[in-house]
Amino acid sequence: MSFLSRLVTLFGLALLAHAGYSAHEHTVLFSNASISAVTTLPQDIIAETLISVLVVSIGLVLSAEKLKPISWRDWAGQIERDGGARNPYIGLEERYSFWDIRAKRKEFADWVRGPNEAVKQ
């Protein structure tokens, strides 16, 4: 993170804290008053909040690392070289296949009949 991006982010956070404090003070001031009308926040507090969020967002974008090009071939090759620990598809590659129910029934029936009767068929 460069010095400029940190400075911009810090300035935006200070503006955001000031906007929050101003909104709190405005709410406390009008809640103690005997005015029964519902008051909304002044436009300057709303504008300060939106501008501070924009400045913080700009600071965070400036501090982000440069994007790297995506190459599926390189990524998959790296995963294969590292082994299965980082592979997100390991659960799909090592799952059990479907059972052949008829073959399992035949195995069970042969087991129940015993070794002598399975040979006769």
C-alpha cells in the first residue's frame, strides 16, 4: 500500500467519523427538544457521508495489488504439482461411483446360499 493511498483512506475515514459524529449530535439535539415533528438529517451531513465513503473506496482501490491475468492451464498445473491439498475439486475426483444394485444383490444371495450352492449355478 503506497503512502498516497494510505493518506487518502485515512482522510476518508476521518471524514466518515466526523459525519457519524455530526449525525449523532443532530439526533441527540432534536430528540431532547420538545419539537414533535420528525426531523431528517441535514443535506450537508448526508453529502459528507457519501463523499467520505467515496474517498475511502478510492483509497482502498488505489491500495489494491495489480490484477494478475487468469490462465486456467497454469492454475491447474500448479494445483497438480502441489498435490491434492489445495485442489477445490478433490471431493468430486475421489467420490464413490454408483453401485450396481443387481450385482450387489447377486453377491449377497451367493453369500447367503453359501460356497457350495454358488458353484452349482
